[in-house]
Amino acid sequence: MDDGSILALAVMVALIALSGFFSAVETAFSSLNEIRLKSRAEDGDAAAARVLAMAQQHDKLFSTILVGDTIANLAAASLGVLLLIRPLGALRGTIVSAVVLAVVILLFGEIGPRSMAREIPEKVATASVPAMRFFIPLLTPLTGLFGLWNKLVTHCFHSKAEPDSITEGELITMVSEAESEGELTDREGELIRSAIEFDDVEVGEILTPRVDVVAVKDTVSFDELAEVFAETGYSRLPVYHGTIDDIVGVVHEKDFSKARMRGLTSLHALVTPALFTTGATKISSMLRTFREEHHHMAVVVDEYGGTEGIITLEDILEELVGEIWDEHDEAVEDFRPQKDGSWLVAGTASVDDLYEKLDIPPQETDSNTVNGLLQDLTGHLPKVGDGFQLGHYTGVVTHAARRRVTEVRLTPRPVPPEPEQAPSGRRFSHTAE
């Protein structure tokens, strides 16, 4: 092998290495977590800031990588042919060169560098920034020509579709991926998902229903009112005139205690105006109203103007951060697993939580609670002992009170065994003679 062949071989190796470099850089910048880079850059990480600035030149960066990689591969293939034509002949040299270089470029110019860059994208991207700052202006004449061609093609096949944007589902998927990678804890992920879904929840989904509302009549005595405050532990109570459908205001336990200490006996002076809303109001809007109006409770009215229930500031905050227990709350679990594999489910449990917790397909219902779902499924007011089917569960009502279900038991149905496969091959029947 003469000096010219040695030089050509060295150049070919360098070109394959250059091809590997461009492949690694492309994969590294495609795999970067830009959100994490922005956070690091804002914290003063200069290397992250340089990588982020390079990544934001998306079109220039990837055009340069494409042109550089193509030139390196074509040049390496051409040199390979030139090296093998002389000893092997034109046809055989071309064939051998194509086969050998195809394997070498795939291994050392594509697969290997890309696999490495996918594992450590930030390190590869950081190390490649100085070199890419050299190649981008160097190849600008060629990338500029290809850019003009790209504009022409884009103009001819321009789509009027709306630009891509991140959907709510994609955001939730990103949170799940961050949890699986250990970047977020389960609690942090749950909080972010609650915040994303916060604006979709309506007041009617989380209100305290009318039958559970503790309210007092406007003619109640101070002794009776004191007893109600003591028994419930609530800090404020709705006050109604005649029936609970005519709520006239709210009495605060703090105001009541001060008035009682002063010897006052009139409840009307203590009643503050009530805030009213509808079940279709978004809880995000309700939260703003609470903040602006300086209220902690609102009365939810139905389509006929009657009382559907009440919603409190605590109810809304619990939808965001999870259940908030205080010293007066009685801890009640909506879903209790049993030793036999069944579940005891509260009638007040959310149907959305039911679907998610027990992996049950969503049912056709407008109800927000298990009690309402059962009424839709059975077509009547369920009573103790009533059975039903729900997804892959067999259910039975175990407790009911005041014309509503308070607890059901859901037992998973046994999965039928799969039929055995007949042995493959032709069957022969023998008849005794």
C-alpha cells in the first residue's frame, strides 16, 4: 500500500468518525429535556445556557447536521471505491466497497454513536457545542440553498392546519414520564395532575349534597345553635327561613360566641349574606369568587331555584391538594379492600375515582356518585340486597339509609379459563374393522 492509499484510508476513517459525530449530535439534541435545561440555565449553569441557545437554532442546527452527515458518508464511500478499484477491479471493487462501508458506517457512523448519545444526551450536546459553532457558519452556503428549496416545497404544500400545541393529555403523559424517571415524586406528580385537571371540575361534582347539609332555622334559639356548633364542629352554618330551599345567610361560630358572651339573643344581627352559585360553575371560577368576595361557603342552587347543596373553600382546595382532615373530621375511606378480594365502596364515592381505582370502564351516567350511578343502572331506588353488574365486578348493596345507598360490595368475577388449543397437525381417524 503506497502513501496515497494510506492517506486516503486515514481520510476515510476521519470521515466515518465525522459521520458518527453528526449522528450523535442529532440524537443528543433530539433527546434533550429542554425544560430541565431552562431550569439549569436560570440557576446560572453556563453550559446549559449554551446548549439551550444552540437547541433554539433548530432549523440551522439540523440542516447543518444533515448536510454534514451526507457529505461525510458520500465522501467516505467514494474513497472506499477508489481504494478497492485498483486491486480488485472496477465491478468487484465497487461491490466490496459498498458492502464493507455500509456495515462500517452503520456500526460506527450511525448505530453506535446514536445509542451512546441517547444514553447521555446532555453530555454529548454540551461537548458538541464548540464544534457545531464551527460547522454551522462553514456549511451555511449549502444549508442556505437547501433552505430556499425547503421554502419552495413548504409554499407548494402549505397546510392551513393549526400549529401544534401541547394538549392536556400530553402534559399528563409528560408528568407520568417524569415520575417514572424519578424526576418527580408520586406526590408531586399527583399535585401537578390535579392542577392540570383543576379547571375541568364543576361545583356539582364536589358539593355537599342537600341531604347532608347541616343548616339552622332563622328562629333557632342560642342554646340550640350552640348545641349544633358543638356537635358538628363547623365554623359556619347556613341559616334558612321556612325550608332549606330558602337560605337567607350564614352564621359564623366566632360571631355567635362573641354575641353570646355579650348577652345578645338575636340571631338576625349575626347572619351575613350568603353567596349563591350553580352546579355548572367551574371550581377555578368559584375559587376566584371566594377570594374576591371574601367568602368561604356558597349555596348551590338547582334549576328550580331550590338548594342543591353547599360548596366550601375547603372542598375546592381538597380537589387540588387532596383530603384535608382536621380534628373534627371523621376519617372515612371511600374504598376499602377486603381479604376475599372484594371492595367495600361508599355510596358517596366519586364515580371517576371508582373507574380509576377498580379499573372499571366508564358507564353511561350523568351522576357524580356511586349512589347516583346505581340508580341509573337499576332504574329504581336501590335497597339493601339488590344485586348488579358493574364492569368485571358483581355488586350488592350492603347498606342504605334515607332512600340512598351508603355502601356496596364489589366482588371481581372469576376469569373463565381459556380453551385449550388443539394440537396442530393433521388428525387421522382409525376405524376398527
